[in-house]
Amino acid sequence: MTTLTKYALLLVGSTLISSFSQILLKKAAQKKYPSKLREYLNFPVITAYAIFFLCTLLSMYALKVVPLSMSPLLDATGYIFVTVLSYLFFREIPGKKQLAGLVLILTGIVIYAL
């Protein structure tokens, strides 16, 4: 496995972890809180933002090797991860437009890889 591949996988892994963080934020948003302050200062929200911060650091580290032109392509996998995780955790079924968008994203990733 080449160095570029390892760092590209690190970037994709960071995107996957970030997607889990988004799911955690959505779960926290579905709860009722006694005040606006508690809505933002609770364990799930703070944890999700801490995960976002760590993912940003991982992404910056990976971009030391991964070409910047490749970054948007690898970050686009987040849309796929969030759609799949939304289905798994919330049973949200993507609509026709969302599926068409995912097909376009996957097509772009395949074309770029070739």
C-alpha cells in the first residue's frame, strides 16, 4: 500500500467519523431541553463537536500527502456515509433526488479514480 493510499484512507476515515458525529448531533436535536443553553451545552453535542475538531485535525494531517485536488472528491464520500447512516439509525429512506445525487457523486469518484 502506497503512502498516498494510506493518507487518502485516513482522509476518508476522517469523513466517516465526521458522519457519525453528524448522526450524534441529529439524535441530540431530537430531544427536548429545558433551556436554550442546555440545548447546546450537553454531552452529545459537545462530544459531536469534539469529534468534528479531531476529524479536522486528521484531515489536515492527511492533506500533507494527499493532493489538494483530491480532497473534495474524498470529502464527497461524506454524503454517501450520512445517507447510509441516516437509514441505519433513523430509517430515513432517501428520495429520488437524493439517490440521483448519490449516483452522480459515485460516478464522479469512479471517473476521477480512473
